[in-house]
Amino acid sequence: MRGMDKKLKILTYGCQMNVADSERMAGLLKKIGYTLTDDAERADLILINTCCVRATAEDKVFGQIGKFKSLKREKPSLILGVAGCMAQKEGANLIKRAPHIDFVLGTGQSSEVARVVLSLERERKHFVDVSNVSGEISSEVFPLRGGHVSTFVPIMYGCNNFCTYCIVPYVRGRERSRQPEEIFAEVKQAVAEGFKEITLLGQNVNSYSGGMTFAELLSAVDKIAGVKRLRFMTSHPKDLSDELIAAIAGGENICEHIHLPVQYGSDKILQRMNRVYTVEKYLRLVEKIRVAIPNVSLTTDLIVGFPGETEEDFQETLKFLRAVKFDAAFTFIYSKRSGTPAATFASQIDDATKHRRLEELMKVQNEISLAKNLALENSAVEVLVEGASKTDDKIFMGRTRSNKLILFEHGSEQAGELVSVKINQAQTWLLKGKIIHSSDVA
Ligand code: SAH
Ligand code: SF4
Ligand code: F3S
């Protein structure tokens, strides 16, 4: 017999959207009596929310599923479920490969999780539903949010872009936008729970189409009382409108940071990736953003080793990076995803070349990131206090409006407060500083 206090362990892989989905599923499962635990061994239900964007993400999940096999043998009442993008992609194959999995739930069915678990509590049999990848977004949401200061609010799901390397459109379905009223209500609810920073999420957040433009939505959320900081991700360059740039420039609490994945720095590869812009167009966009929002921070994603990439293409990308000077870049090695067009492209790049190019790319970008951060030394920045740092509780951590991580010596400040910090040391991925008290300023 299951008692009333049932324990749930959730493991989340992949992007912020998966974090948000996990919080939603945890909220639904709470309604049927599950409370969260960190300890898988004490769990009555283990839910793995998966990612399949690269082979490495899938390998991690398979490793994790394997680890739970013995746990399941020791405790047959344990329910093991797999949700998220890999569940959507693999469906029943997951159970064929690992029969100790009880259920597989696709991305479009995540709001069904409580119903599925209740039925498995009553009668144990394998359950798979990946039937509707573009499933309706449930308006009944009561996410069990992690953290205390900063949280995610999804505003749209899915992707229609079909970049030739990417699995996301196949596992997340077509673009669907939530209604503004529903988004406002959720933001207000998060603020009431004490959250200070809201990040609006979408695979292509700026192609939002819920009856108003993304710029209008962003400006409206900016006006909600209690939202101290507002962020959004991920933006596609093709949808970054002048209206949106103006909204950011004119916003009150909208942070001056745009994550704007470029993916590559040569037209030939961009075209083969189906990114629908050229290097020149992207550069012009960056220029326009920097004129309108002078202190903007720009970050990006890049993929090396895309099929057909020549040394010349790669050198062009290095040149491009030196020209743009991103604040930071997330760099990935191309991973062949079966079912995507690029998986069948000729001239796949060998592993050694991919790794060498990644190293070189990172070296160039790290120099740029460091130089950008060094230029901030001795300046004062607004920091949202997140809490004690992981390694030293005398040191606090927080983020600048530009989304840079900063460590600082603290006084009586509390998590969730906005403080002014003077930067006294800059590193590639990190800033260090000291709080400026109003008495120091006077
Ligand atoms: N919707 C977002 C995020 C997509 S996934 C966007 O369009 O930017 C996050 C990043 O993973 C992408 O920006 C891309 O750089 C990377 N990525 C996607 N598919 C990949 C693949 N097959 N191999 C390597 N990196 C990939
Ligand atoms: Fe993938 Fe491209 Fe869609 Fe981003 S825009 S999720 S990279 S297909
Ligand atoms: Fe991964 Fe799915 Fe996000 S594939 S990156 S978890 S949308």
C-alpha cells in the first residue's frame, strides 16, 4: 500500500524549457500526493525529463536509466517514467531497450503525467504515449518552482524553423503560443511566490504570436508590479524586429541582454543549415542593436564540424567572432541526429577535426570574453542577489543585468535584493566584486 506521503525524484536534462516542464509536472504530481526528494533511493516515483539535442545528451540519459535498474529490482513498487524530448523521439523503443521503465510520455502529453501515474499505481503495465507532439498546452498550470529568486515562464512551445541539424522541431512540434492573459496571470503568481526575475521562454521566443507581438508582450510583462528583472530566450535572428529592439531599449526592467544564436560565421554553411540569414545581415542586426542599446550584452551559440565545413569556412567563423565580439558563446560539436536533413549530407567531418576546431573556437572566444570582462573592472553594476556561493557561504553570488555571474563579499543583503557592486576582478566566465553601500557613494 502506498501511504499519503509519496516521494518524487525528478532528473532534468537539456534546456530551460525542460526545467520549466519539470516544474509543471512536479506541480501536477503534487496534486496527487507526491512531494519532492533529492534522494532517488527514497523515491516512489522517478521521472527523467530528457534531452536529445546531441548524442551526448542521450548517452547521459541512457546511463541514468541503467543506474535505476538495480533500484527497481530492490523496490518493485517504484515507478520509473521517462518524459521530454528523448521520450518523444524514441517512444516505445525506450522500453524495448530498458524494460524496467514503466512509462514514456512525449512532450505534447506532459500535462497527462498525473493521470498516467495514478493509473500505474492501480495497475502496473507499460504505458507509452507520444502520439501528439504538438499537443495543446494545458492552461491549468501550478508549477512547483525551484529556486527562490529567478524563474521561467514559457510563452510558446515548438519550432517551425527546421534548421537542418536540429531535432527540436521533430520532438517539440509546431509553434504554439500561450494567450497573453494566461502569461500575465502566471507571472503575477510567480511574483506573489516571491520571485524577482522572470525569464520568458520559447524555442523561438521572438516569433510569439498569441494575439500580440513579442515586443508588446514583453513591454506588458515589464509593467507587472514586482518584476524586478525581465529576460527572454531564445531569439532567432530572423524575428528580431526593430519593435523588439525598441522595447528592450525603452523597457524599465528588461535586461540588456540578448541571446542570439548565430550558429556559424560563413554564408555557405549558414545556408546549408537553413538559418535564413547571411553573415552580413547578422552583423547589421548586431550593429543596430548596439546603437539602440549601447550597454547591451550579446551571447550566442555556435556549432563546429557541420557537414561540408572546410578550413576556409572555419577561418571565416573565427574572423566573424573577432568582428562581433560576443560577451560569451556556447560552442558545440555538430552531432548527427538521425531524421534531420543534415544527417544525410555528404562530407561529414571527422572527430579529430571537430575537436580541434572546437578548441580553437573556444580559445578565440575566451580571449574576447575575458577582454570584455576586464573592461568592466572598477565599474559599478546592478546585481540581483541569488544567495551564498556554492563553495563559501561568506561569499554571495548574483547576476548582472547583462547576465554575468558575479561573486561578492556580502553584508546584510538578502537573496532577491538588487545591490550595487563594484567589480574589482574579472575572469573569462566570472566577475568578482564588493558591495558599494550607500554610505560609500555619499
Ligand atoms: N531554439 C534555440 C535552441 C536550440 S538547441 C535556438 O534556436 O537557438 C540549443 C543549441 O544547441 C542550438 O542553438 C545549437 O547551437 C545547438 N544544437 C542544436 N542541434 C545540434 C546538433 N545536432 N549538434 C550540435 N549542436 C546542436
Ligand atoms: Fe533548432 Fe533551429 Fe528551431 Fe533553434 S531555430 S530549435 S536550432 S530548428
Ligand atoms: Fe534538449 Fe529538448 Fe531542450 S532536445 S535542448 S530538452 S527542447
